[in-house]
Amino acid sequence: DAKTTQPNSMESNEEEPVHLPCNHSTISGTDYIHWYRQLPSQGPEYVIHGLTSNVNNRMASLAIAEDRKSSTLILHRATLRDAAVYYCILRSRQLTFGSGTQLTVLP
Amino acid sequence: DTGVSQDPRHKITKRGQNVTFRCDPISEHNRLYWYRQTLGQGPEFLTYFQNEAQLEKSRLLSDRFSAERPKGSFSTLEIQRTEQGDSAMYLCASSLPPRLAGLHNEQFFGPGTRLTVL
């Protein structure tokens, strides 16, 4: 399975944008890029997914590099409730989670 | 709340005992997934069902593990002869069929069952 590389942790100030990077240099043409997040003591929660084009939804935006070897999850205005582990996943069949990025939001 | 529910939320058992967990998916979801998550790691896929059929099993699902979904609704995950290495959070997720929500539709996760094997 193609793998993803994410920073172990990131910090952001409340009400500022957050850019969470993900490298996936071995991505195949059929792999979709999914993002899930996991708040403390909860199961993971879907955030967004895309294949080639940038995607927007009510939670976030996903910017995908033209060569698809990297992507960035953008939270436009971080809140304290966005503090979570964010997982970047390449999905061809099942979800394969890595270790994710622990996002800390500072008040 | 009509999300995915799991029972029990916590289970402490002694090594060698059998345990069974239950997952109730969102009612119209025909796909159901089991994952295991150890501390500091992301969830690992174990198995999934489409209706009552178990369509895929991970190599992580040893012979001591068995999952069922007899009527295509709730599912159970049983671990026989538990070992200390089985201590983890067991997560269940469900999703709509692809024909309704697309091939890569989101999975909805339950809160998990935390298993501690002493």
C-alpha cells in the first residue's frame, strides 16, 4: 500500500488558518486522498477527500499538488474544537491510517 | 442520536478469557467495518461486511478473532483466549453502499470499546 508522511505535531493559534501537509510520493493513479480527524476519546471523523482537483466543504479545503505527490488540508479558521489528530490516508480499497498529525490549537 | 454505537465502552478481562463486543451501525448503512487502535497509533483495519457477508479480513485478524453480522444489521467481534497484546481500542464504522453515496463515501465511526487484558 502507498504510504503517507505527516509531521508528528503542529501548533496553531485560535482563529488563524492551519495548513496540514501530507506527502505521498508513491501514490497510484487510483488512490483517493482522504482526511479524517480524531478528537480525544472519540472515533475518527471524516473531513474531506479528493482525487486530483482541489476540494472544499464546510469543514475544510483540500489542496492537491499537480503531480499528486503531496496534499494540504486547510482549516480556514482554527477553533479550540479543531484540536485533534489529523490523518491523511490514501484509499484504494480500505482506509489505511498512519500515525497522523497532532494539532494543538492555542487560545 | 442515530450514530454508530458500541457496547461495552470499556472491558477489563483476564488473560485467557473470551470477550465479545457489539456494534450497531447507522440503520441504512449496509457496510460495517472493524478496526483496532493501540495507543499512539492510527486505527488498523481488521475486517468488513457488506450486509451479512464478510468480504475482507486483514492479516491482523488471527484465528482467535471472529466477527459476525448475522442479519446484516448489528455485528459482534469475539476474541477468544485473550492475550495482553490484544489490549487496544476496538472501533466500528459503517457506511452507505457505494451505489447511493459513491465509491469513496465516508465511514462513520463509533466511540469504540477499550479492551484491557490483565
